[in-house]
Amino acid sequence: MSSLWRIREATEQDLSRILDIYNQGIADRIATLEEHPKTMEEMYQWFHQRSPRYAVLVAELEGEVQGWASLNPYSHRCAYAGVAEISVYIDRSWRGKGVGSRLLRALEEKAKENGFHKMILFTFPFNDLGQGLYRKLGFREVGVFRNQGKLDGRFVDVMAMEKCLLEEIE
Ligand SMILES: CC(C)(COP(=O)(O)OP(=O)(O)OC[C@H]1O[C@@H](n2cnc3c(N)ncnc32)[C@H](O)[C@@H]1OP(=O)(O)O)[C@@H](O)C(=O)NCCC(=O)NCCS
């Protein structure tokens, strides 16, 4: 992948591209149980209601954002303050070209910097690119929830995965 890519923290100006890319992932039915496109207002709230610890990163090529990734709260319980749930979404035209790998590596560094000891995620077992990305970056399958959620009226399985960021608790 070209070194012209830049990974940086997102700003409010990136929200319309973040929204477009997220809505592609929703429409494709491979990434999330969300069924309806998000609005700019929802993304604005999502961005501004998070504490700085829960970073949003974007991958930019020649001034255009082509992917984003975020650290999200996993639970409001204090005991889980060191656990971040993650999201990663790449523009359709750039999937399978290494952008997700680059973003997720940067997100991992950010998670360590921001004091998280673990990243977790929930994904569909049939999301082949997602599975490829997470396993390549060292995520471990925790297990599969059978018929966990509904997508377009049908039950779907959801896989939980994790990556510990502190060697001493591996
Ligand atoms: C899932 C997603 C984030 C992955 O990012 P990406 O940029 O496409 O992934 P990468 O190109 O970095 O590929 C990661 C690895 O997956 C593997 N891979 C590539 N193509 C694959 C395929 N068709 N099937 C299985 N694994 C594949 C490879 O090991 C690859 O690494 P390598 O090229 O260094 O060998 C991206 O495809 C995406 O946004 N998809 C739609 C939204 C989504 O599903 N988000 C995740 C929600 S859980």
C-alpha cells in the first residue's frame, strides 16, 4: 500500500465521509445489525458525545477519507473501563487493499496510549474480509452467539473476538 496514506484523528469536517462509509457498510448487510442509514445529525451526536479517550481515526489518501475506525465504550461499569469495543469501516472501492490493516494497527496504538488493556469486537462469522483482518492482527475468537440479533427479520449469529494489549495478562 502506498505511503501517501495518512492515518490521523478525525475532525468534525470528516463526518460526512465517515457517514457515507458507514452507510455503505449498513447497506451491504455484512458489517452491522443496523438496518437504516444513519443521518448527519446522528453522526454529529456520536462524534461529540464521546470522551477524547474513545478516539476516532481516519485513513486519508490525497485529502480524501477512505476509511475510519473508532474505540467505543463497551460497558458503563467501572470494572470494564479498560475494555474498548471497536468499529472499522472502509469505503467499498478500497476494501481488501490493506487500509483496514493500517487503521487497526494505528487504533491499537491509540488504545494503548489511552489506557485500554483490551480491544473487543462483535462481527458476523460470514464477514470474510473482517475475519481475515481481525485474525491477521491477532484477535482471538471468544465464541459465537447463536441467533443473537435480527437482520431484515432473520436471526443471525454474532461472533465475539478479543485482543489483549497487555502482555502480562495474555
Ligand atoms: C472488514 C474491513 C474493515 C477490512 O478492511 P480491509 O481494508 O478490507 O482489509 P485488509 O485489506 O487490510 O485485509 C486484511 C486481511 O484480510 C485477509 N483477506 C483479504 N481478502 C480476503 C478475503 N476475500 N477473504 C478472507 N480474508 C481476506 C488478508 O489476510 C488481508 O491481509 P493481507 O492482504 O495482508 O494478507 C473492510 O473490508 C470493510 O470496511 N468492510 C465493510 C464494513 C465491515 O465489515 N466492517 C467490519 C464490521 S465488524
